[in-house]
Amino acid sequence: MKNYILNRYDKDDSGNLIIKIHTPKIEDLYEDYDKKSSFIKKDLKYKLEEYLFECVDEIGNIPFILQFHFEEKINLDSSNRLQTSINEYFSYLQFLEKKSMKESLKNSVIFFIVGFLLVFISFSLSENENLFYKIISEGFMIGGWVALWEALAIVLINWLPLNKNLKIYKKIANAKIEIFY
């Protein structure tokens, strides 16, 4: 199956896969709402970001090159700005992903502490023979286990996709870029 996917891409002489992007002009790569910003500070169009992400995700660890093909001629300065803007934009996405990972880890620690606290309170209340305290104790026990499960779910389930996204953004940010017109 992997070879089928890799055969969808052209290769250069060194065996690098080529991810091709065709557009009439360089401005078509960027969002329209920030027309006054320099290319380095502009956001890439979401469709382009999504396309690059999906391509790099499906090729895995195979080396690749981003090839941009424009109908209009671009100067050397624009070419350098494109390289920088791709690097800056995907570095920014890495920053956001790291921030999200830190927030997830912080939430996991909070849930873990709250879960242990609720389980501890439950065990303390269960010593009492009063029916009211036993019911409260069971509620704390359930709440504690739910909080502990959430702490583990954040780390075991949510962390992996965030880490995967971080690696893909890093690959794109560091990709070699070739420009043709």
C-alpha cells in the first residue's frame, strides 16, 4: 500500500519525493485578509496548509522537496521571501502545537491531582457507618476515577496526535523549496 502512495509523487535525481504546487502567482498562496502584510508575516491559505500537511503525513519519513510552479515570473527576492514565509508559518504552527501540548499536560496533572484527592476523600468518608456519608463517599470515588481516567486519556490519547502534528509541521518548515516559473 505504501508503494502505491509513493508512486503518486514524482522523484528527483536524489530520490526525494516532489510535492508540487501550481498557481498563477505567488500571492495566490496567501490569505487575502492580510494583503498589507509582508509575505513573511502572512498566513498561508488553509487549503495549501492542509494539502502540504496531508502530503507529508502520507509519505511518512521519506525525504521530499516542495516545488512551487508559477505562471508569472517572480524575482529572487520573492523567491527568498517564499522560503522564509513557509519556514516562519510552519514554525509558528509548531509553536501553537507545543503550546497546546503544554496546556494538555497541565490539564492532565490537574485532573490527576484532583482524582487522587477525590479518591482519598472517598476512602476517608467510607470509614463512617452513616448512609449519607457512604453515598457521598461513592460519589467522590466515582468522581475521582473519572478525573484519573481523564488525566490518563489526555496523555495516552490526545498527546499522540499533537506530537504527530508537531513533527509534520517541523518537516514542512525545514523542507527544501524549489521555484519554477
